[in-house]
Amino acid sequence: MSFKATRRQILGWLGAGAALPVLAACGGGDAEAKVFPVRYSEAEWRQRLTPAQFHILREAGTERPFSSPLNDEHRAGTFLCAADGNPLYSSKTKFDSGTGWPSFWKPLPGAVGTSTDFKLGYPRTEVHCARCGGHLGHVFDDGPPPTGQRYCMNGAAMIFRPG
């Protein structure tokens, strides 16, 4: 049995094959499909969070740069998830990235997870709370040593606990 494909069919298959990875990743990543230990209904999240926190943590929003008081937080302590109190970052890893968002070069062990975000049309690494799945921000490979990473977080997604 012989199979003969037309040029149009071959190009169609190639196009479909190239589009599959992009289409599979659209709309979010692993964080949307994962079941997290801390879960509430949308109505319960709205009750627990301020409108700004809900927009960022539950709808993957972004605050305006230089709008968070946590940008200027320089005391010793821990930055926690505003949704569930999960400790995320030590103040020892915070640095001034000049971007207008609180930035860290390393999260606390097991504190965050990541997924691929295509919301701007290209892949970015989204950072979410490992306990509730709340959107925190993104991580980039332009940070300082020793990790070279910049965890660029929304201040409204976190609270600060001195100590």
C-alpha cells in the first residue's frame, strides 16, 4: 500500500505540529491544574482578600510598579503569602532591582512553585504560592549572584512579618 501526500497536506501537518506546544501552554500552566492544600471558593477568596489582593493572587493581575510599600521594606523578617500566610522569602534575599516591584534572589525552600505563562504571547515563568496556588509574580534570569535569578513579586500578594 502506497501513501502519497500533497504538498498542502504536508504543510498543514507541519503547521499543526508546530502549533501544538503553543496551544497546549496557552491560558496558564501547571498551577491552574494542580490541587493545592489551601482551597476556597471564589466567594470565600473574595471575602478573605482585599480587591487588589484578589485581582493579583486569584486572577494573576499585576500591580503598578513602585506602588507597594514592600518595595521600601528593609527590616529583617519574612515575606508571607497574603492569601494563606505561607512563608515565601527571607528579607536576607531581597534586593533593589530598580523595577518597581519587591525582588528576591531566592525563595524559601518549598515555598513557591512555577508554571509557564503565555499571557503576553511569549513564555514567562510564573511564580505561585506552593500552598494556595496564588499568583505572586514572575522569575527572570537577570538577578544577582549567587542564583542569578530575580523573583519579581507583586507587593500586594505578600505581607511582611518582622523578626
